[in-house]
Amino acid sequence: MELADILAKGSVIACAKVASKRQLLQLLADKAVDLVGVESHQIFETLVAREQLGSTGLGNGIAIPHGKLEGISGVTAVFARLEQPIDFDSVDDQPVDLAIMLLAPAGSGADHLKALARVARLMRTDSVTEQLRNTRDVKKLYEILTTPIEATNAA
């Protein structure tokens, strides 16, 4: 599974202006409404419930909020590059400035896990996160996110 399979061109936010974790989760939920056909409050509540189990802040300024929802057809991603880093209760206590939300159908098992693994691997690639932090252009962000890791590492 490549990120291009689950990240639509219109689901990248270049310079999100949020001041808190809740604001970020709401922004991501609002952006996903048209992609998944589920109301924003349902998406937001799903993300908040998952965060209550433990932060999805991976460290190094990266968060992968995620959840499973009834009524969606496949795994969907939304990416946000924040204007200013925010506290996200990350494992390393560092603020987050890059977030990629994943939503999966309620019954999905392997696809959800494959998507999480793929995104985590991509976001742990230093050259990728450096490029993401150094651009504010939506098209460029999408290009960076959807370039296969192998091609990124070869560059």
C-alpha cells in the first residue's frame, strides 16, 4: 500500500493554524468529512476516544491520530503541516508540527495496520520530515508524501 492510495490531493493542509491538540483533531476531522462521508463530530469523537487510550504522538514532532469508523469504505488519510508546533502529549514530550490522520472502516484489520505501518515508516524517514518541514506548498507536500520511500532513499 502506497500513501497515494489513501491520501487524496485535496487532503493536505499546508499551514494549519491551531493552538491545541483538540483544535488539530477538529481540523483533521473537518477536512475528512467530504472524503469519507461521515459527520465531523463522529470523526472527532473517534479520534479523541483513541487519544484517551494513549497519545498517537510518535515523537520527533510527528503524530498519527487514527481511528476506525462505521460507514466508510476504505482507509483514508489527511495530512497537516502546522504553522507552529503544539503540545500533543507525545512519547518524547516534544511538540508536534506534522500530523497525518488515518481513518479505517470499523471491520478493517490488516489494511488499517498496513496503513499505520506505512505512514510510521515514512514519517520516521529524516529526509522526508525535513522536506515536509521546509515547504508550505500543498502540491509539494503531497508529492513528498506520495513518493515511494525507496525513491526517497535513493535520492
